[in-house]
Amino acid sequence: MSFIRLAAAAGFAALLTLALIVTRSEAQPNTLKQIAPGVWFREGDIQNQGHCNNTIIEMKDYLIVVDANFPSGARAALADAKKVSSKPVKYVFDTHHHGDHAYGNAVWTQMGAITIAYSGVADEMKRYEPARWRDTAKSRPDVAEMKRDAPEPPQETFKDSPHVITDGTRRVEFRFYGWAHTRGDGFVYLPKEKILCTGDAVANGPYNFTADGNIGNWPKVIDSALKLDVDRVLPGHGAPGSRDVLTGQRAFFVELHKAVAAAVKSGKKLTDLVKKEQDKQVTSIQLPEGVKTWVGGSLAAQVTDTYNEITQKKPAGDLPH
Ligand SMILES: [Zn+2]
């Protein structure tokens, strides 16, 4: 191989490597991005700190923060909110009850904010807590340091969707469309800005946790969200995106359900679909290229939850776990 061809090949390889790095580093943890005037998206560091994303919405006299995050994530989000606005945080909306979205509630209320959620979030906390809090406190110092026995439930809840907050400058709608990721999944919609914050009902990447979910109903929840006029999707995990994040996440759950249902129909057992290899669960189920953004290390767990949901004819979240 001539030097020039070698150099060209090496250059191409370098380009390829760069392309891979760029794809992987699409994630920008701990950064604050302006999405629209007065609306910022903070990408949480899920990899190292288990944090969720936050959205900060500026109203005339105060801020609304989407998701309480873990306690350490709450402090990080608050510090970033202070960089962009001197207004106080008045409302913190819990999109659902999971620790990375709601365990920081007491951090926010201690500084005078009001935590608010769809009523299903408080119900889910009653169902799963304080067991999960106590378990999490063993491995997370920020939770242990709160010196609580249980998470603080949202102070205000609503049942009628949409629950609207407006002060003449901006309209914010808290919405509920049914059971996808949890029984309490809340969305935050800004109709004028065409922005939708989805919590974990819609993730942008391989972040779907299905054990508390209703996998068969998940696409229907996204169908309802798709009826909204949406340009920007701000997910609970992963980078912000366009309306394509909704359709992609929907397709992932349709394909997952379809593939597992076909395997069940052909007489496959769960042990045929999911196996343990060197301490890791692996699955023989393969999903189409088009949904690969959502396929990652949790696929075997997602297949297990889907298999159990289909064969036991109950939402995954209703099965013992
Ligand atoms: Zn979650």
C-alpha cells in the first residue's frame, strides 16, 4: 500500500472513529440549553450520577422546574436555574414517582417551592414506598443524607387533565394520558412554544425501564401525546429532540411487543429468549434497525417484562416484582 493510500485509509479510519465519538458524545450531561425564550433544558448525568433531565420554565414572577431529580440532581438543577434567572422556583412538577425524578422533592420544598404531580404519582409512592427509598439510601449518600424514612410525596396533586398554570405571559399544561412507564406518568406541554416534556414515558435513547410499566398500553399513551402540536420533545433521559423522538419511542414499544408476542405464539419459553452470559442477561430477540436508538443493555429486561405481561395477561407493573 502506497503511503498516500495508507494515509488516506488511516484518515478514513480516523474519520470513522471521530464519527463514532461524535455519535456517542451526543449526550451532554450537566449542560443547560436554551430551547425557547425562558425555557431551558438541563441534561442530567445518568451515567455517573443517575440523574434525570430537568426543564426550567420562566414565568412572569417565578420558575417552574420539571422533575425534582435525586437530591444531588435537585441541587445541580437549582444552581443552574440561578444562572439563568433570579426568580424563585415556585413549582416543581414530578413526572412520576421514581427516585431519579421525585426523591429530591424535600430539597425543593425546604427552599419554599411547591411540589405538584398527577394524583397517580402519589398513589404509586404509596404502593412502592418506603421500601424503595430505604433500599436506595443504602447506595446513594444524597438520599441517605436527607435523613428521611420515605420520599416526600408531591404537596399538590390534580386529577383533571390538563391542569393549567398561566399568568398571562405563558401557559403551562400538566397532562396525563394513562399508564405507560408508570401509573402516574405526567407530561408538561407548552402550547405556544410547542414544547413537550415527557418524563420517562418517552426517552431519547436506551433508557426505558419497563418493570412498573404497561408495555401494551405504552404506544397508546404516546398516540395521545402525538395529537398535540409539538416541535420539541424534552425527554426524561437522553438528548432533546424533535417530534421524531415520540414516533421513535412509540415504534420501539410496538416492535418490542410484536417480537415477543411472535416468540410466545411460536411456543418459545422465557428461557429461550433470555439467558445469562457472564453475569449479564442477554436476549435472542432482535429489533429492527429503525428503533436501534432505543435498544441497549436493558433489552433483556424489557423482553422479560414484555414476555411476562403477555403470558400472564396483566401489565408488567401489576406483576410481582
Ligand atoms: Zn422512571
